[in-house]
Amino acid sequence: MVEFCPECSNLLRKKVFDGHSVLVCRCGFQKDFNLTNEEITREIKMKKKALEKNLIVVPHEEKISVHPIVKKYCPKCNHTEAEAWQEQTRGADEPSTSFFRCLVCKHTWREY
């Protein structure tokens, strides 16, 4: 359940003061936050269902790669395909660093 501040329309956040729950806004507005046990149980069940629907289990040996596969020789096993990605490891005026990971032996190396 999401509630917004009636004064400034910002999101109200739940805070606990001395065991008492309050919805608080940045502008200073406060509202008591009292849920019954049934409402709390229903909210927890809804969150669990949402997590279960979005959960994807990927076995260790079948990890999904989001990097493109390029033709590169692995310096360790001489395989011809590797995953590739780039990162800006130095200053903005310097070129980015290219990283590669072999698809067979998982050896990772970089090229400047």
C-alpha cells in the first residue's frame, strides 16, 4: 500500500518511533500507520507471490551471458570465441579498456 502526502504529494515513508509506526514525509507531515494482523499477513503474502513470479533460477553451469560473443583467441587455451565488454577504467579523455572472457576455460584478459 503506497500513500502520498496530502500537502506536497511526496511519498510517505514508514518510520518506527518507540515501537509506534508512523508515515512520515520530508515536508514534516506525519500520519499514524496502524495495520491489523490480517492486513500485515495479506501484505506479506502478496509480496512473496510477487517475488515468486519474478524469480528465475539459473543453474551454475548454465549462467546467462549478456555480453556479445566475438572471435578472439584465448591466450590460455587458444579457443576462438570469447565474451566481450568495455569499461572506462582511466580518465574520460582516454580510450576505454576492452575485456574478454573465454567461453571454454573462463580465462579473462584485457586489451587497452
